[in-house]
Amino acid sequence: MQPVAIGLLGLGTVGAEVARLVMDREGAFARRVGRWVVLRKVAVRDPHKGRSLDLPIDRLSTDPVEVAGAPEVDVVVELMGGIEPARTAVLAALRAGKDVVTANKALLAEHGAEIFDAARRSGRAVAFEGAVGGGIPIIQSLGVGLAGNRFRFLAAILNGTCNFILSNMTRSGLSYDEALRQAQSLGYAEADPALDVDGTDTAHKLAILVQLAFGASVTTALIPRQGIDTLQSADIQYAAELGYTVKLLAVARDHGEAGLELRVAPRLVRRGSPLAEVTGPDNAIRTVGEPVGATLISGQGAGAGPTASAVIGDLIDVIVGRAALTARSLDLWPGGAPEPRLCSPRDVRRRSYLRFSIADRPGVLGSIAQVLGRHGVSIASVIQHDPGEDDQPDAPVPLVMMTHLASEADLDAAMEAIDRLLVVSPPSVRLGVED
Amino acid sequence: MQPVAIGLLGLGTVGAEVARLVMDREGAFARRVGRWVVLRKVAVRDPHKGRSLDLPIDRLSTDPVEVAGAPEVDVVVELMGGIEPARTAVLAALRAGKDVVTANKALLAEHGAEIFDAARRSGRAVAFEGAVGGGIPIIQSLGVGLAGNRFRFLAAILNGTCNFILSNMTRSGLSYDEALRQAQSLGYAEADPALDVDGTDTAHKLAILVQLAFGASVTTALIPRQGIDTLQSADIQYAAELGYTVKLLAVARDHGEAGLELRVAPRLVRRGSPLAEVTGPDNAIRTVGEPVGATLISGQGAGAGPTASAVIGDLIDVIVGRAALTARSLDLWPGGAPEPRLCSPRDVRRRSYLRFSIADRPGVLGSIAQVLGRHGVSIASVIQHDPGEDDQPDAPVPLVMMTHLASEADLDAAMEAIDRLLVVSPPSVRLGVED
């Protein structure tokens, strides 16, 4: 039997680990898929760079699109990341009749419809376990193991950089900047962490999960998002005082007729609940489906080893022909699907954590409570510490409140009115609670 | 296209839920598998029993083997449980060229080799996600999503009844008997809970997971096991004092040359670690693989809804033809495989919790410590509370110890010698720590 020839695009940390596993474990691999698997061509930026991998120079190319379309390649593994040239290369591979394995979340979140359309036209499969949650088999779980369910709810920690930073802000009381620098020095954050910390990366991954769990095609632009880069350590400490941990959560909730709620934002999660206990660079996905109930899956969400594990699993899936059957049964990113109905802030009710900077004088708490009450927001608990003798007499003092369930729209209006009060120094802080 | 005709064996709580889902969601089901799925024949004990399902009486049969072999049935779903007549029916189905979905852990653990041999001979698939962990997609995860890994370690909570009882003994300080009665009254334990609480059910499930994760064919008889039915609430309280929770764990660990460690036993698990926080009737499976690292998956481990979710997922898998490809790539329970090498107690080193009932007089702690030391077991911490004035002067008092790492063989010998001391009232208690 002919061996299966892999064309690998990208030889960064994940690409190098995949190449190593394909070469080191060729026997185990062959037993699993029934054919030998060989690394036929590899697209890299600089073919002359020193590498620990023993790859003949004639297998290297600087042109990913050429590798993707090369007639001697059977399966293309795209691990370059980013939109271009990954998009052009993946489309070239599919049009040339090759199956594709990719770990590129941005590409699928932004161009899923185009890519899956190309895959359908050529009858090929696109496998993408590595695009969400590193080595956690969440794509297989949602698409295959839990395929008999109707999902109502999904909440997930999908960015290891953010979770590492938040865990350290919580545990050591560090500021955001200090925790970010620590994450960078330990390799848990990039030199330019913008797409991680502003919630974009999490939104990419949520768009993919929502396609699988709810069959809804959303691009990242449709997902309201808020990152962790404006979080203050004071709010993490107050949340802890109230029994909560702050996590950057991706949330999708089916409100039935009212539509789908989608959101990426820092949320208060009750300590002791499963997502609150996910610390460091780990990721976790909690789903609630009918009939299965609640399920949680967690593990290392990024890094060479975990992502390579997902890519190798996908390679086996593609080579044995299973991925093609899954693609047909799931019909992901179908052409001409209407945009899903997203629910309005009026239909989303949640408890919220609020922090105001107020003038330290009588009646202020009363005026704020009055504004909240006028907008139908009722208060569950209040923290106001005695500022003590050391503080300047006229310095604003913090006032922390936890509300009962209230609609987002009512809270929007209330917060706007409160920030106009003379005794309040805006902007006030507001974080939702995910119960 | 012809519809797919299901033959369902067993219409208990899980069977009835599967039947309901197949009938209620036929549209969604057809979209997933590309054909209509109909419930053609159902084997029940009593066809005249009142049922909420709207099933014509001519689809019912009292003979599962006849339903399994019926020419008008395409796929057989076995949900009777127990070895016979399930075994005969499943073999009949496979020999008649039908794919099989089963949630029967005892059947696979005891007769996996025979059943998978029959499946291979007829080129059919056996899907069994529901056999382990209820709705948790652990079989798909190990067999497909994580298929590129080498597993070194697996620890799991696999019996919801035991976990519910232990959670309540921990939280409310109940005795085993009280917690069991509470579990029975809430429907979390059978009237005869023997196979659950003595560890047999957990061992069945471990045998299946070990086949998937380590490729080792073990029957339940090879797995040393200890249940929770002899646990005393005092030990749960002392464990809590030391920062641990007691869980019934299934553990498999690859010691390389020394062999495979397999064990079902109550274990001390450090509070705050992922498995310690799995409470109530939930199940969870933690695996450590290379390159993926540690992964945890948890959810409801039993009950009609979760198990039906797994069965429906398997049905889709079988009907679209994916299960057959998985079966070929995994080659489970291969014929003629040698029995795996199991490691000896000499090669297993762990920390242990010990409780002795000792005479309350000087020098006893010293004699016990001496015996332990003679066998190479060193002590990490000791709890001995002042018995107070209320106790009878000659009543034995408890002495609790936590050891450092020691081999099981050394500890076996030490415990035997200690229980022979005149100042000790045997039997002493010993529980391993799973770090």
C-alpha cells in the first residue's frame, strides 16, 4: 500500500512537535491507520535555520501554497496560524483534493463558511481539534460523543494566557501589569499579548464551539467581548471577599425564542464550582445538554505537546476516513445559513458585581441605591470598608455591591445614570456573575 | 433510501429514554445520519406492562436473541445489562451481520475478547460509550481524540453510587450504613448495592478503560479491588483533618519494565485536586498522556439521560459508518494477545494512611514506629488526640499515621507484624494516598 504523504505548513513549536511525533512513532502510527505515514514536504520561513529535526533540505519549501497543492502530498497540516497565507494555502489544498488538518482558530472563526464550502465541493474533510482547547478533545466530544444532545449552555475558559494571569492576580495579589510580565517571562504570554488579553482569541474559539454545539454560524465580530487588560486587582480581591473568582469566560446560552446569548468577558465564578478551580494555563469547557446534563472537560489549553496531540488525533481521523464521515454528519458552516438571532440585552438577566468610587459623605449609598431601584435593579449585598485615619479626607472611597438578577439593559441605564451623579467618580466597574 | 431499523434489547429506564429520543427527535436524527431511523423491534420482559411509550404491541418481543437476529433489524442496541442473555444476543446480532451498541460494562469486561472476535469475523462494529462514565464521552476521547498519545496514568471515579455515599459521609459525617440508606431512598443506590459498593462495577469499567488507554486485555479477576463497604467514618474524618478526601478510585499506572499497576480501592486524594472535588453521583476520569499531559473529563456517570446520550452518540457513530473505522484502527481485545505483565507489590511505592487501635499506655507509639522502621517505612505525620476524661481508662485509643513513600510489599509485612503486637487491637486500617 502507498504511504500517506503529509505536507506540513509551519515548523514552529507545534509544527516541530508534530513532525517529531510523526517520525519517532511511525510504527505505532502505521498500526493505527493501516498505512505508513511520511512527512513529504514542509513549508518554513527560513530553510537554512538550524533545527533539531533531521529533515533533508529538499523536503523544505518557503511556499506554503506550493506545498499545499503539491501532487505528491496527500494530507495538508496547517500550523502557521493567522489568516494569510494560511487561508490561501488551505483553500489550495482542498481544491487540489487533499484533506486538511488545522489548528488555526482565527481562520475558521473568520472564514469557516468559505473553507467548509471548499471542502464540501471537493468532498474532503477539515479536522480542527487543535483549534480550540489545545489537547482537550472538545471538538470530538461535541461533534461525535455528545452528538445526540441539544445544548442549552456552554461556558468555557479558552485562553491559557488570560487564565494564568488571572490565577496569579488572585493568588499573589499582583496587578495586571505585574502578572502579565510574569506570564511573559515564563513563556505563557507572547511579547505582544493583545489578541489574547483583549478577548479576541477567546471569541475566535467560542465562534467555533457555537457552530458545533448550537449549529449557529457566527463570526467573531458578532460576539461582544471584553478582555482582562482593564481589570484591577482591587476587584479580584473584593470578588474573593464575596466568595468568587474572576475568570475570562466564553459563554453561549440558548434563550429559545429570544435568541442566542454570546459573550466573552471577565466573570465572577463562585469558588468551589468546577470552572473556578481551573487554574494556571489550563482550559476547560462546561456544557449542559439534554439528555446528558452537565459535562466538564479540562486540560492544557495550549503549548506544543497538547496541540500536537490534537493534530495527531486529527491526522488519524482523516487518514482512516472517519473525519470525512463526521464532516458529512455535522454539516458545519453550511452555505446560505441565516445569521442566528442574537438576544438583546433586555432578555439577558444576571447578577452583577459593581464597584463605585464615591465621595465619603452621608447619603451617597442612598442615592446610588435609589437610582438602581428606579431601574428595577435590587441590591443583594454591599461592602463598604471604613477608610480609616490614614486616607485623605476628601479622597473617593470604594463602594462594592452585588445585585440580584437584573436585565443587562436595565443595568446599562442605571450605570449611566449613576456615573452622572456628582458624588460618583466615573467610570464605575461592573462585572457579571456566572452562576 | 431505506430507513435504519433498530432492534432494542431492554426497555428499563435507559432503554425507555433511548426509545423516546429516537422517536421524538427523528428529524434531527435523520439530518445527522442521512437516513430515517426507526425502532423496529423491542425485547422486553413483559409486553403487557403499562408504558408511557407509544409502541405497537407487535413490535414487542420477549426473546432478545430473536430480536438480535431478526432479518428486519439493522442495528442492535443492547441495554439489558448482566452477562446472559445479553452475551448470547450480542453474539447472535454480530453473527447475523448487524452492528451493536451496548452499555454493558460487565459483558465487555468479562467477554470482550469473544465479542470483538465475533465483530471482526463479521466485519461489524461494537460501540460502547455508555458502558463507562454514563454520558461522559471518555471512550471517544481515549480512542479517537487522544489516539496519538501514550498513556502513563489513569485515575477515575467510575461509580456514582459510591461517590454519592462517600460525599455524604464526608459532608455530613454519616456512617456508611446511614449514607447507603440515604442513597437508596434517593434512587442513587440499588436495593442490592453489592456490585457497586464492593468495587466490582468500578473494576469492570477499569478493565475497559485499560484496554483503550494501554492496549492491555485484562479481565476483572486480574484487578485487585477493595470496596467502600468496610470504610469507617472515623477514617474519613481523620483524612479530612490531614487535608484529604476519600474516593473510590480506579487506578492504572504504567511502570514500564516492572509492568502495569491496576487497582480499585478507596484512596486519600488531596482536597482541591481535580478528583477530590468530584462530588455526589458524578464520575470523572483523569489521564496523563504523552504529549497531551493531564486531561480531566467529568459529568453524570449514570442515569437514564446521560447513558441515553452516550447510546445515541454511538448509534450515530455506527450508522454513519465511523464506528467500523474506529474499530479497525483500535483493534480492541485482539485475539491471542498475551496477558499483560502486572507489577508486583514490591514495585508499587505510595504514601499510606494508617489507623491503629492501641492500648493507651506509654511506649506504644514507639513500638509501632519501630516495626515500621524495621520494614523501611518512615512516618510523615501522626495524629493522636488526648482521649479526654470521659473515656474508659482501658479502652483502646486511635493512633493515625501518614507514611512517606513505601513499597506495598514492605507495608504488607509491617502491618502484619504490627497487628501481632499485644498492645494493638487488630485489624488496623490502611488506605493508600493517590498524589
